Amino acid sequence: FINKSPFLVELVTSDFEITGCIYLTTVLQSWQILENDPAFLPVTDAEIFSINKGTFWKVPFAAVNKAHITSIIYKSSDLAKLTSKIRA
């Protein structure tokens, strides 16, 4: 069992903006989640906005292909707490 904490993020792809929770451990830095396997990033409580079509929907779970993510914006202030634990 690996203890992970949820962090609210906005993931941006060429077609979608996805807001939801990703899960990080205290030893995993945020950029590593895009480089490590598996190819899909699990996101819970996802709100998905289609940039091209202007549609919006909510889902309890989404698997986002990491190859399509162009940016990650952290919405959670708790990320600073996690980062300080990593540096300590």
C-alpha cells in the first residue's frame, strides 16, 4: 500500500480542459507523474470542458492520456505542503 494525497489540478490538452483530483505520494514530484508509466493519468471528480465544441460534463473518474497533456495547473494550496515535505 502506498499512501497518496489528492490534489486539485487543471489539465489542459489541445481539445479539453479537465479539472479534478490527481493523487501524489510524498516522494513523487509532480512532473514525474507525466514521465512514469502507466500511459494514462487517473483523475477523480473530473469536470471536462471541450474547447472546440463548448460542451461541459462531470464524471466521477477519467483516465487522461498523458501524451496529450500540454500543461498542469495546480489549484490546491496543499501542494506547497507536499513540496516542502519532499525538500526536507
